[in-house]
Amino acid sequence: MKTCTVRFDPGGVEVRVAQGETVLAAAQAAGIYVNSICGGDGLCGKCRVILREGEVSSRPTALLERDEIRQGYILACESRVLGNLHLEVPPESRLAQQPALAQEIALRFGRVVPFRPEGRPYAFDPFTRKLFLPLPPPSLDDAVGDLERVYRGITSHVAVPAMQTGLFNLRRLAGMLRDSGWRLTATLGQRGKTMEVVQLEAGDTSARNFGVALDVGTTTVVANLVDLASGEVASRKGTYNSQIRYGEDVITRIVYAGSEPAAAERLRACVVRDTNDLVSAMVQESGIALGDVTGIVAAGNTTMIHLLLGLEVANIRREPYIPAATAVPVVRAAEVGVAISGRGLFCCLPGAGPYVGSDITADVISSGMNQSAELSLLFDLGTNGEVVLGTADWLVCCSASAGPAFEGGGLKCGTRAADGAIERVAVTPYGTLTYKVIGSGKPGGICGSGLIDLTAELFRVGTLDKAGRFRRDGGVPGLRDGEDGPEFVVVPAERTATGRDITVNEDDLAIFIRSKGAIYTAADTMLSHLGFSFADVQRVYLSGGFGTSVDIGNAVVIGLLPDLPRERFQFIGNGSLAGARMCLISREALAEAEAAAARMTYLELSTDSRFMRDFTSSLFLPHTDIERFPTVLRSLGKSAP
Amino acid sequence: MKTCTVRFDPGGVEVRVAQGETVLAAAQAAGIYVNSICGGDGLCGKCRVILREGEVSSRPTALLERDEIRQGYILACESRVLGNLHLEVPPESRLAQQPALAQEIALRFGRVVPFRPEGRPYAFDPFTRKLFLPLPPPSLDDAVGDLERVYRGITSHVAVPAMQTGLFNLRRLAGMLRDSGWRLTATLGQRGKTMEVVQLEAGDTSARNFGVALDVGTTTVVANLVDLASGEVASRKGTYNSQIRYGEDVITRIVYAGSEPAAAERLRACVVRDTNDLVSAMVQESGIALGDVTGIVAAGNTTMIHLLLGLEVANIRREPYIPAATAVPVVRAAEVGVAISGRGLFCCLPGAGPYVGSDITADVISSGMNQSAELSLLFDLGTNGEVVLGTADWLVCCSASAGPAFEGGGLKCGTRAADGAIERVAVTPYGTLTYKVIGSGKPGGICGSGLIDLTAELFRVGTLDKAGRFRRDGGVPGLRDGEDGPEFVVVPAERTATGRDITVNEDDLAIFIRSKGAIYTAADTMLSHLGFSFADVQRVYLSGGFGTSVDIGNAVVIGLLPDLPRERFQFIGNGSLAGARMCLISREALAEAEAAAARMTYLELSTDSRFMRDFTSSLFLPHTDIERFPTVLRSLGKSAP
């Protein structure tokens, strides 16, 4: 079989692949990230690369404009290598260097008011805890075994119903006790219902105990290094989940995992490497050693946790949607492949169902809704969209299958909330459209919060009608005829990073409206099933990267969020990370997370007839039944004739 | 450095060693067993080998007779290799092929009446249990995770407060469930207070579940393969503990373990190999696979268990005599190095102190004294001598430091209870000495039970006085002057396996009397401390290989056992193995063993002033205070003037 050399710029990375291989596969083999939301099905049009030299065979596509094709643009997934190639990955197809972390966004906007400041409501009692034990040396009158002496020392400090340890520690114990003058530090870790003596160290090392809170997202992996002696965050790092090169969302990853024997292991290796990279970077930054990190608490959607642990994911996608485990037992970090202290523990928070994972459990814990007498609603709007409803007594959850529109997926100029994304849009009283870009550069696309603003503003000023179609007769200028019908120019080419216009057309809006409708209807369906309406909801929590930068007023205008008094809404930032961190520093929180996950009833919407019926009614701005949005109705009455 | 070739016969094994190395070290390097009770200190005179060719440098020794030296006898530990050697290991220095197992001895004598037949008083509920789970396949209405489905299946059969499993099982679970049509077998193992799902197998394998009960003795390692589906013993095997080549008793092993960096590991490797050999032999004999063996329950003295697990033993010997652990946590057999099912569990029963190990806990469980309202006394007379006193409410134990005399150690013609050992001796009414040999061959020496009989009979007929000295004026013929004073010829050279006379002299008897005195005084001291006397003891249990072949009447005559009505004595055979087997087939028994060990108070006799005083009084036949032995007093009154 003939092989060809493919060179990718910038970077000059070369790879040899078989003739006939797709350019996307070549990029994956080279470890080069090329955007690909659909995972290589030729549907999203995101995997644009520029052919500088060489020959490919490309299928015809409507996702590239004639002008672009003339400039050499090809879709990586639809083009096959015929000979040696020289390709350029343009900025819009690359991964931004560092994702904008939800927390950082939150700080920038200054709107995150933690409902329950961490560490206060739950007792400080970390998942892995170090206990310095100055033990009395043995004598003929006190001649218990070394291990019994250590256990006695531990139980004099901590009430432990059951304790275990391994041969590893036991084999070193006698020497360590005598060499250290009977002064050692035991690291205790929670392992299900038992307490494990994870490790033993000579002398007093109790001040050197760190843990990692980990949020394993489909798009990003974000971690906090936490000083478990104080509960303070010592370092924060985030990175893209490098599985992205094999597909942007959960479903494409599952499909890829089943595509060939080595694929699942490849996905596992990606996220394990990402995690190790984050942990080492944080450890270096804090000037500590990997051995000082004794535990990890991770949250993530069910598929991400399965891929990280090397569990079978295929059944998550097949009806009746069964994960290998909803609650994964605590294991050693080394078994997962994550390098911390040799015997350090790895805890994945429990999830509630195939599409409501431990990230949502963490959200719930982070919001405190699991302890509240009030009826609360929680939205986690990431790559997927999950909704939780409940009180201290019961919890119901569902996955809205919102699609990746809020992350910019499926939209021509959609992008993630990273540097260069338009995150806020407004129309000034003088009719001028203004926008705000993440970072200091020119805009490259528009992210979820920007799209909410844009849709709401265009609707408000009359450029958009309630069906999501452009009206020539009103609103702000910028409307023109594009290849796929009328389109609105948000930023003209001369002011963009890509040198191409940033535009939105009616197809983009239709996708976006389906997403917002799915989320609203999911919440509405849950309330109806339980005999409630939105008016009964006392508190609405918004979680996720997206959920910290959204303008609530505009989200209500487009019918994404219910029309409730603004004071009932609460941003909780990256609730998945915050919840993992709470469980890392408090075994009480961890027990609450387990209880909450066990209490959460999963509602499958894909087979729910009420959901399907109501969803259709939600595909309007804000809704077919506008009476549901009285403040929107009033403001429209004021601003439009 | 010059190396020399040393050849050992019979067998023709050759080894190359450095010039100047001892012959004993050469034998150890060659894997050849040469008796060595003192562990190479030149004290016991047991490591006799015959130099056939070559040159050694030997230190002068009083432990070989002139005639023997002329025949080429050398002491292996006291002779250094000067050039190439050809050596012969004579029968008396070799290890008998197969030790006489306590149980076999018991069967031969037909005297073991198990006080509590196994499996009856405790519920049949094995340490590792297989549960066949035909699970309902998932549906949209029953969409719990695979692991949760398995857990639900388990808890519908067994009440489990806490359950755990590892990534190993979890990674295979989804495929196994679907490939097997939702029919699998879970192996559950008790691990401290939690239940572990040890392994998962497709289909119904619940009929194929085996466990091993293991008695790790200083001299022998004995095992039973138990069918855990029925509780029946499928196979029994025993072997010498191959650590013997590095020393005969616990103390010499501890000394050897500390002699050089690799020594402890060498000892560990010996007993691990012995165990693996036994397990494979039993598995082969029973036509099952190693993977069908899911658990091991082991009992042994503290030092043996430490060496097996690779724990530090040095502190067991140093005051205040501290083991690394008295109760060792359950670990994986693979961690110990024993090959059974990959994830099979290894449980060491808990001990009570540095010199009262889990073999004694097993004895107690096997006797049932821990559940009895009666005051009971238990003697375990092996290489060491341990005594337990108590009722269902309390237990006190001690180690008598009896020395190895009952195993033949320290006595010129002493030997273990193996083929060729004189195990019974009697003087007929006509004044003739008769004896019984283990196996079908000629006698090679005299073992503990034989020595008890011999001493009692010679004392009864007046050949021995109460101080253990020979009297020329009475009894049976056979007395003569030896190199070390008067000696009694038990068997003349022409009728022995070694071609040398089997004799006993006053030094041998002094050693033996010290041993019997230590054991009697240990029991007496414990009783006194608690305000009891022997008359209060309702039941006396005799355990250990030695404890099944001893003649109780003769043991009372010499003052080893108290003078109590014969019906109070009970042989329990190899109580260590029987107790381990009970705990293997009943988690209730295992819990009882843990409770009994925790309840057992260890009495250190080496610093007990009452013991030291009373010990001196016991160095007579039967005792200084003969009133303590009324039936002996009466029978002496009848038979002697």
C-alpha cells in the first residue's frame, strides 16, 4: 500500500499515512487538532483546512463557499489523501490555547455569588486526610503489634467503623516506626464504607497533603489543586479534552470508541494524559511533589468518566441506555493511570443515569438544592443540557439533548467560549450593534451567550420575527442575501480574525431555537409530571461555562429560561468542579453527593410523549404560548408596535 | 576468588561455591536439606555429613565421636570448603520424604474425637462464596447501571452492609453481562467489615468454588483443599517447611532473616514455594483449575505468618517482643505470591501475641473452648509450646518456651514424628523394652511421644530416679557408660537405620525435663494468676502433631500434663489446620476467631517471677511436690518398694 507524507502548518508536523486515508484521520494520527463537531460525518463543516500543495479527492460539499474553495479550503473529513500534502490549519479550525475556564469567566463578570460558600455548611474533613501520630513506644506492659498501635492511634482521633490497609504499608511499618522514633503520619482515605490507611510516612508530614478536584468535561478538563490541610485552592488549571480530535460530543466519542479495537484505549489515553498534564502543572506551580497529592475527586458526564476509567461506553448509546456503573467504586489513582502518590485514591462522584452524570450530582451539591425546602430548578448548559428539579426530599433529572449549539456547534460562525468569541451582543438605543470579545484579539466567531444576546436583541428590535425569520422591514441594518438565504452580518470581514464575515442565517437560528426549546421543554415537562408549573419554582441555578456569562433577561426573551423574577436566578459557575472540590474537602459532602445521586430519579425524555408534543410549541421566540412570558410580552408591547 | 565444586549424594546435586564457604551454606545453595537445629552455630550437632572426597577445614567439636570422625563425619556448619568436595548426607541428617501429618497420625491412632465436628455449630457460609445471578435484562423501565444491577442481584441473596469491587471487574462487566445473556457468577469475599466482589464469571460457575485451609508451621506446611460448594475436603497435602534448611526453630529463623539483606526474602520465597507446591498438587489431584480456588485461610505462629507475608520479624525476638501485626488484614493471594484465582483472597487468622499466633487462635476455635461455660485448658505442643486457659467469657494465653525437645531437637537421638521415628515405647511385664516405629522401616531416632513413654516407663520401673538420673540398681537392662556419662540404649546399632545405637543420656533427659517442666509450669502459673488450680479445669485439649500421639497416662507420670481424670482430656488433632478450615467454610467462625483473638490476653512468662520460681520445682519426675500427682504417687507406691 502506498503511503504519503502529510505536513501540517503551523508547526510543520509531518505524518505518513496510507493513500486514501482522510485528511482528518491524518491530522488525528499527527496529534493535530482540527475542529470536528460531527466526528467526521461531513455534516458540521468545521474541519476546514487549506490545501497548500498536493492532491486530494474531495466530495462535493455545500459547507464551503465557492470563494473559499478557490482559496484552497477543503473539509478534512471529506477529503482523501492522494499524494504528499502540505496543509494549513486556519485559526478558526484550531483549538484555542487555553479554554476560558468557567470560573475565570465568572470572576470577569463578577456575578457568581456562591449560594453556599464551600467548606462552611459541610464540616472540613477531607476525602484523604493526614493524621500525625506520635505513638508511645511499646513496652512489656503495652506490647500490642505495630499495626494495632497505629490503628489505636488513629481511632483515638477519628471514629472509624472499619479500617483496612495493604501489605505494601505493612511491610514497611516496623522499620518506619522505629526509624522515626514512633512518630509517623497516616493518610486515611474514604473507600466506600471503610477507611483505608492509604499510606504511612515517617515523621510529621500532615502539613503536606494535597488533593485534586477534577471536572472531566466533553470539551474541557479543569482541575483544582487543593491544600487539604487548609481547604484552600493552591492552583487551578484547565485544558481542552484532547479526545476532541476524535469528535466533539459524547455520541461521536462513543461511536469512535466502537469503531476499531484500539479506539477506546486511545480515548482513555487522551484524557488520562490531559489529567496528568494538569496535575503535574499544578504540582510544579505550587512547588510540591506528586507524592504530596493523596486523592482525587472527579466529576464528569457518564461517558467521560467511563472513557477515563476504561469502561465500555457502547451501551450508553443503545436503548435502554445502560452505563457500566452509575456509581463507580473508589480505586487507586494508579489503576486509572493518573500519577499522584503511589497509593493515592481516585473517587468518581456518582451519577444518576446514562445522560445525567456525576457532573450534575456535583452541581446539585454545589448549589445546595439537595438540602433546601424550596422547589429548585438547575440548568447545566454545556455540550449537552441537563436539568434537575427538586427539594431536600426528592430530585428528578433529565437530559435535554439540546445539542452543541450553546457551544457553537452546528452553526456556521458558532464557536466555543474561548479567546476570540463574541460573548455579548447589544443593540444600542441609537440602533448600533455592539459586541464584546473574549480576550484582546479580533473576533473569530460567536459563542452561546453571544447568540442568546444576538437573537434576543434582533427579536426585540424587530429584525427577527417570533418564528426566527428575518424581517426586511425593521430593526438594525446588516441583513443581506447569502448563499443559503437571508443572513445577518454580525461583524464584517475586515474586523474579524479570520478575514471572513461573521454571519448568522435562518438555518443557524433554527438550530439554536431547537436547542433552547429542548431545554425549556425539558424543565417544563418535569414540572408538569410532578404537578408543578414554573411559578412554583423558588430558585433557578445556572451551571456550566455557558451558565456564568449568559444574560438572564435575554435568555428569558428567547424563551430559554422561564420568565421568573430575576432574584430567583443564581449562577453557580462550574458547579461540577465546585461540587467535586466540596467532596474532596468534606466527607460529609461526599456522603451527601452519594445520597443525592441515589435519590435522583432519571426521566428519559426521548420516549416521553408529553415532551415531544410540547417541544414543538417551544420552537418560537419566546414560545407559541407567549402568555408564559408576561414580562417579554409587556416589553414587546412597549418597544414594538 | 577461587570457587570449588561441591557434590552432594544421594542425588548427585552439584553446586559451585567460593573457597572458604561452609559446607552448610553450600548445601543451602544447592537446595539440599541438612538437619540444622541451631541454624549453623555449631551447637546442635545435627548437621552431620560424610566427607567422601576432598578437603575441608573443620573446627574441633565434641559433638562427633572419635569413631565417627574416623568414618569421615563432619559437621556441615563447622567445616569450610577448601577444594572440590564429594559429600554424602546420611539418612539421619536428611529430611524424611513426607512429614507424618497430625491428621494421619490421628487416624492411625483412632483417638481424635472432634469435640465440635466442623460445619455443624457454625453456619455454612464460606469466606469466599460464589453466587449465581440470573439477572433480568435492562429495559427503559429498569435502566440501572450494570454494576448496580449486579449489586442488586447480590443484595437480594445476601445482606451486605458495604460492598466494593475493583476496576478489573468493572472493565469487563458490560461485555460479560451481555455475552452471557445476563447470567453470571459473582465471587464474594469477606474483607474486614466489607464484602468484596472478588471476581465475576460468565454463566453459572457456582459449583466450582474451592478454598485452601493452610497451616504454616515452623516444621511443616499442611493444607486442605476444600470444596466450598459442599464444605467437603477434596484433598490434603503436607510438606516440610523448606525454611528448615536455614534453622529449625522460630528463633534461628529470625536470626537468619536478619543475617544479610537477602535472607528474609529467601525465607519468604521458601514458604511461598512450599505453599504453591501444595496448592498445585491438591488442585491437580482434584482435577480442578487454580482459577477455581478463590480464597485461602491460613493459620500459623506469628513468625511464620510474618515470614510468609514478608513482614519484619526482628522485633518479635527483641524485648518487648512486638510483631508488625497481630491481626493481618485480608490481602490478595497474588500479593502474597500464592497462585490461585487472579483476584483470590488470602486471610491470615489473627493471633494474640508475639509467641501466640493464629495457629493457637485456630486451636481455640477448633476446640470450641471459646464458647464453653466450662473452664478449659489447651496445650499446643509443637516446636514451641503454647497454653490457653479460659471460658466463653475470657481467655488467657502464654508461650511456654519449651524448646524443640518434643520435636526431637537438642537431643542426640531425638527426631521428628516422621518415618523411622520411635513414637511409642513400653516395658512389658516381663521387663522387656518394646517400641513402635512410624512407617515400615528401621528406627532412626526417637520422637517426642516416644521420649515421654521412654521416660515414664524407665521412671516407673526404677531405671530413672525422680531427678532424671539413671539408677544402676533397678529396672530394665540397657544401661551403659557412654562418652558423656551413663546412657540407656533404646535400640542397638544392628537394628537401626543409621547403623548407630539409639541412646538417651542424662543430658538428653535434662533437656527433656526442662521442656515438660516449662509447659506444666506455664499452665500452672496462668491458673494461679487467675485464682484457679488444675482441679478447677473441666476440659484439657491437646493439639498439634505431637498432641495426637502422646500417651496421656505417661505424660502425667512425667509431670507434663496435670493429674486429672482421663475423661477430661481431649485430642483435637491439628487444631491449627482444623480451625483455619472452619473459618474457610464459615464466616461466622471467622468472626468468632477474630473475637477470640481480640479477647485473648497474652501473658509474658519470661518476666514473670512466679513462673521462674515454680519452674525450678517442676524439674523433677513428676514434680518436687508429688502430692500434685496423686495417681502417680499411688501407682509408684504399688510398683516400687
